[in-house]
Amino acid sequence: MFLPKRPGAYVAQVQVFSLSFLNRSQMKERDVVPVNISFQASAEDPWIKVSCDDGQCNSVDFGELLWGSCGEKTICIQNMGQATVPLRLAITSNKAWHCFAFEPEGGVSDVSIISGCHPPTSGQGRSIINISLPGCDQPFSYQKVKVWCRPPEKQFTKALARQPPEVFECSVDIEVDTPCSRQPKLSTLHLKATVGVCKLHTQTNLKEIHIRSSPKASERTTVRLFNAGNLSLTVSFGISDHRDVFIVSPTSLLLKPHEDGSIVITFKPNLDSMKKFVTLLLMMVQPSGPVFELQIVGEVQEAVPENLQLLCDITTLDFGGVALGKTCVKCYRLKNNNPTPVLLTAKVTDSDIRLAREADRRVEGSDTLDLEVSPTHTLPVYVMYAPLLRQHLRSKVTMRHPASGKYTVKIQGYGGVSRLHCKEDCLETTFVEGHTCFTVTSFSMDKVKDIFLTNLGDRAARVHVAVYEDLKCTECLLSGEIIVKPSELSLMDGESKKMKLVVGMKEAEFTRRQEQNSVGAALCFEYVDQVESNHPFRSKLIVGLVRGFAASGTPTTTTPLRSVRPYRPSYFSEIATDLSSRFSTTSDDMTERFSHGTESSVVERIGGWSVKPSKLVIYCSNRGQEFETFYIYNHNSVGIRFEMFWPGGNLSLTPGSGTILPRENQCIRVYPTTVTTQSPPWSGQIIVSVDRQTESILVEVKQDASATNQDIPEKDNRSLVPISSNVNLSSVGTNRLGHLEVSRTSVQFPSTRIGKCSEQTIDISNIGPETLRWLFSSFAPLYMKRKTESSKDVFRVSYKVFDFTKQFGKLNAKETLQLTVQFMPQSAGTFTQYWDLQTSSNAGLSKSTSTTQHPQHQDYIMVHLTGEGQEDDTETPRGKSDVENLLPKLPSNKYSLRLGQELMEFPCMERGNRSMLRLELKNNHMEDVKVEVTAPQPPFHVNHSSFKIQKKKYLRLPIEFQPTRPGRFTDVVKFQSSKGDNLILQLSAECRSTHLTSLS
């Protein structure tokens, strides 16, 4: 045996002696000549050379592979020495999925030459193999070893495609296969593979390609491709048939992940070719597929004569000014003087422009339109302009012909126009023939009446004022009878200016004209947009003048203060008993007045009318007379006339009657009289009459508990007060904590069916001069009592039933915020829970700061929430307002369209700001649904008149509120689907006026 430990040349001498097996005594002494044998051997270190397919000697890169595919690489190992070398190849660090192996599944393992045992195997292939390489002077001194990479299969998803590809790495160690002590590694190879997904997308709704061309001409079309996977794609293109007619360029395209590219297909028919060609566009993903097919249809048209006579009536289509969110339709006409039909393709590139075949604003236009003009016929082409932004339009309509080139029609205009609104300093407004009218009480050149002109539009306007005899504005009045100054002015968007009105006409003459023409005179405000346009938007606003009565003899009163307490409805049971005893005769008198009242016009019952709130609570104190307000909402498309009746000795209302414009509201102020404030409490009723229909409002007048305690300092009193005289405001029921005030501390929800939702509102106000933070948190867990007479057990509920739309935030000085509280029962029974309202200034919450200073002081306001859940078969309680009965409820799953909410309330904001909320719509149908939208009136804006929702998909529709004047606004948005669904969304918002404090 030759077992060298070091490389080199070795020589050994061995002597061989021969002796006979005799007794030593019998041996004869003679010379024994030994036989000398010389052993020579050489030892060397293992010397191998490793190479790969790509020429690398220390790494093998499989490139990019798909999940579930298989990659193969070859490793060549050559023995550069003279001795035979047994080798062992082992894959180490094969962690991710064990996707690297030396042979495919099912292979037979070799037996180790030295160790004589089978190497470990796996179901996916071997990770260790043994080979033996003869010396370099012998044949087969090298051997090729195949390495496989087989990543597992994964299902394709969009989320998987958006993630980066996964990189698998491992190493192959090559060492001498010997049972002796571990020899150093001869070589190490690094294996790497990038695994991901490949997905090739074409442009949307592209099922086949149509190309039209005439003989001896060529037509091109572009096909866009998108790589939706996370690996690079190499796609080769080809044509199955008619390769002499169809040409695709380029023939190969490399697409990086999430990138798009395009190819051009050229159609060149010959003179003797057929009229129609059908072939396939072959798209093969290299190197191993798959192959995609797309049908191509080529049509051969007759050659158009060179002197094509196609006429158009205009060269420029000027829309002028168009209001935002509105659609304006104009058309141009094409005339064909050729004996054969002419085919054109019209196209626009601007997003606000659409083409249509009919002049209907409800039709959804398109950016591309195929036109066919018959011989000697005229074809109208309608262009729809619906601006969404305040900007100018400079575009064109391009009409292409396969042979004679293209024709263009220029389009210009601008989005956003001016809109004037005129009002006087009076709470009551009169309407004659649909026009606003101002009352004239003095007829003298010394009496000046102030009127206010406001631009509610999006553009500046130049205004010219003229005075006419009647509302038709046909004949002007003589100069000097009625004077309006200034007679010409400019108004920026959102700007308001005061104008002076002097009526020098005699009162008898004014009355005669009013009896003859319904108005004594008419003011015509003609205005035009201040823009650089050949056709600016022009309009006019007509305001009538009618005779009024001077309020002579009426005592002058100061404007009362706002009530310290915002609106908070009362739920006391003694109201009904008190009302029945106090108004047993008053109700009969009111009913008689309704039956014998004047005949009023029948209101168009589209949206109805409503009154909110239905209950008022006025808190009286020694600080001065206070008032509360309620609103009358007109949901109709025409104006309505309202009258009110109330106990005059106890309440005073302003205004007592009037007219409400379509889709507008009227604010009514309710003042308690001196008799009522001196002897609280008091309860009464106000009846509102519109078109012989009535609504009642309950009114309570109570004494403010905080005003009766003399130890509490006034708001502006900064004198020191002893600590012992401080009163716990939370405990005496003032609903106030520092400068934070809440409208009510007890919220009672109406009976609600299981699975449905009911809402109530709570107002929180900051009456202080600084900004503060507020927080609502649950004081105790939710409890429920079952709705059975025998059951008295109370259970703790772990899921959420009461929820605030907003639980924390900031309140600026003198700001009021309305919060919505939702009640969503999931079982039948009575639910109750307490919530704490905490506040702080610019520092931390008061609960953490005030406890150390005043341990016994309650530094929060406790709000009690209660509600009752009913079974599905329980009848819905009556007595809801008209607007709630008019609104549709959330449809069940059998409907194809569902709204995420019935009522959308915008946050309170100042004039000039803008707020946007999103409405969620869901299509539960198994088909795509087209939805038509009836947009609301400003200041609400919906920019989309129609849209499509895919089956089983959601869509979020933006709705904007951009007020230009203070007030309370309500409106509705109607949705009509192609499956017959009619849904209504109620919009509600409020714009407050900016308060400025003058420095004296």
C-alpha cells in the first residue's frame, strides 16, 4: 500500500532473503545473497479545472425562471493531474424550496467509490453525487455534470406580480471523496436563480384588429403591449398567413417589468389581391413560450379619387363660456359631393371633449367616431363640451381618410362662467313670475336703499344696470325716476358690492304701474365674462321692484343674543300633557284658519318639504334675551310659500311667512317673550303650513342652571374667586367643561331593526378665545338587557354597537362641530353605554392634569347613549319626518346597485373653501351596470354625469362642496342604473360667515 502524506517522489528498497526450514544445528554456514527490490512512487495534490456553459469558473446563473418551470445548466470538471481523483459534489445552503439538484426526479444514485455507500437522496433530486476522474494522460479525464433548478408552482395573482421577484442562491462544494480526515475543498461554485411571474397584456377590449386600406396603399395600426409580471419579457412576433400583405415591426420586443411597448402592423394589399384577409398575429414569449394569438382582419376598399370633394360648414367651433359640471352640445356638418360614400375616422384628444351622433346631453360620447357620408348627403357631427376645471380650451377634431389625408375643425372655449345674485337687507323675499322682487317703502330722492350684488360664479364679470318698466325689459324708464349707482361695475368671482337704489317716482305712479305690470319697475343687470374670448358668456339678472309698507310706529328693539345652549331635543313625557292643556283651543283656531285660508298653487311633489329640528329648547338667563333657530327645507324643483302660526303672547318668530326657492332652505328664529322668560319652564307649539299641509315644532323654554348660581363668575369677569365657591359644572347639568360645551348628555336612539343603522347628532362648541382639543372615550363597557318581560338579566356586550364618526380633534375659538353617533344593534334588546368627553388646551388632556390639582373635581362630561334593537318583523315606529320617508332605504342584495350611505354630511366651513367626500357604490349584479347621475345644484358639484361599474366591484364617486355664501344647504343626487334601480343620496352642508372683530 502507498499512503503518501505529502506530495513528492518516494523511493523504497526492500531486501528479500531465503532461508531453509532446518534445525539450527543442521544449518551450514554459507553466504546468503538477498534479493534487492526497489519501489518508486510519486504523489501529487489534486488538480482539477471547473468551467460552466457561460465561461464562468466560480458561479452559475440560471437567469430568470417562472414559478413551476425548470432550468438546466452544465458544469464541466477536468482532471489536470496524472493521478485518478475521486470527487464528491455537494449542494449546500439550499434553503429556499430546495429547488437545486443534480439530476431530475427518479434518477438512480451512484455508489461512492471510496466510502462504498449510497449518498443521501431526496424526492426532488440528489444534492450529493460522487464521480471519479482518471489522469490527464488517460482517456475520459473530464466529466460533465448537469444541475437543475425547479422552483415550485404558484398561482398567479396581481399582488404576486406587484412584488419583486424572489432570488434563490446556494453553493456547490467540490472535495476529494475519502474516508480519511476532511480534505480542504478543491472548488466552490455559486448557484443563483431569479424566480417570478410573466404576464403579457394587450390594450383593453382588444379582441381583433381591423385595418382598412385601398390597393397600392398601406395602412398602419399600433398595438400596445404591457408586461404585467415582475420578470423581463422577450416577445417575438410573426404572422401566420399572408405574410406578403401583413408586416409586423419590430419582430422582437423586450419588455421590462411593469413597462409597456408597442408594435406596428402594416397592411399593404396588392392590386390583384382579395377584398378581405384574415390572419393571426403570433406572440411567443421567449425562450419556451407560451404563444398568444390575435386575429387580424384586413379589408380592401375602393380607391378614392384624388379630387375628393368633402365640404364642412365651419372651420372653428367656438363654445364660449360653459359652466363647470354642465354639458354644451354644438355640431358641424359635412357634405359629400362625390358619387361614392366617404369613410372618415374622427378623433379628439382633449378629455373634456366627446363626439356623438345625436344632440342629447344624456348620451355618453366617445373620443373616436367612425363617420360614413353618403353621396350628396349632409352628415351632422355633434361635439360635447363638459368642462371640469376653470381653464381655456384649445383643441381640434381630426378626421382622417385612408387615402386623402386628414381634415381638422378647431375647437375653442373656456370652462367656468360668472353668475350674479342680488339681495337686499331684508329677511323676507318676494317673487313675481319667478323673479326676485325688492320692496320699496319710501318714494323720495332723499331716501337711499342698499342692495347687494354678488358674483357666485367662477369668472369675473362686467355688469351694466338698466331700469325697465316691466319684467319683460322692453321699454326703459325715463332718466331720473329710478337711479341705481353705480350703473356699471366689475365683480371678481366671489366678490360682493353694495349698490345704492333711489326711487324718485311718485308713489301713486309706482302703484299704478305695479297694478298694470305686476311690478312697479324692473332692474336688469346685464353681465358678461371678463375673458379673452370672441364669444364670452353673456347673461342677465332681472329684479323687480314692488311697493312695501314702512314699519312706522314699530318700537326699536336690539338684536337678541344667541342662546347659550345649542339645539338639544327633549324626550320628557310631560310635554304631551302640557301641550294638550295649553293649546286645546288654539289648535282649533289654527285648523279653522287653514281651512279658510287663501288658495295656494299646488306644489310639485318631487322632493317634498321638511322642517328640522322638530323640537327646540331655549335656555333663558339674566344675560339677555336669547333665541333658537330651525330650518324649512324645500326639496322641490319649484318655489313654495309657507305660513306659520304660534302663540303670540309667548313666542316671537322672524320671519313669519315667505317663499323658499327651489332646493333652498329658510332659517326661522324663535324668540321667547318677556312673559315666558320670567316664568319658566314653558312648553308650546309652532305650526308650519305649506300647501294645506302642516308640520309642528315643539318648543321648551327653561331656566339656565349655570345662570342661577351667583358664585359662578361671568365670562368676561377676571376677578379672583375662592376655590370653595367653584361649582362642579358637570354635576349641575350645564353640559359644560371649561370652554367646551356639549348640546346634550343623553342620547336616545329610536327603535332600530337588527342589522340596520340609525343616527343621532351631538354638537360640541368652543366658547372660549383659544383653540382646544377634545376626546370621546368609552367610560364603561356596553351592556344589554333582553327584550322579554320575564328576563331581568343584564349582559355585557363585547362587540361595538355605538360609534362616533369622529372621536377626537381640535376646535378653534367660537367654533361649533356637529358629530354623528351611530347605533347598529345585532340582537334584540336595550343597549346602554356611557362615554366621557375630555378636553384640554394646547397641553395634555385635562384628565391627566387636573386630577393632581383638584382630586375631587370632575374633569369630564359624561354622555349617556341608549338604544333598542328590534327583530325584523317589528313594525317601524311612525312619526318620522317627510324627508326620511322620501329617501329610499339601503337596498338588499337582490338589487344590482347599492349606496354606501343614505345621507352625506359635509363638515362646516367658511366661504371660499372646498371639501370633498367620496360615496361608495357597489354593483351586486352579475353584469356590468351603467349608472346615470342627476347632478345637484351648486354649491354641490358632481363631475361625472355617467359611469360604469363592473360586476361585483366597488366604485368611489367624489362629491364636492364649495360654498360662495354662508347658510345651510341641502340637495339630492339621483342615480339611475341600466337595470332599473333609482337611488337617491341626500346632501347636507353648512357654510358659516367669517366673524371680524374691530379694534376700538
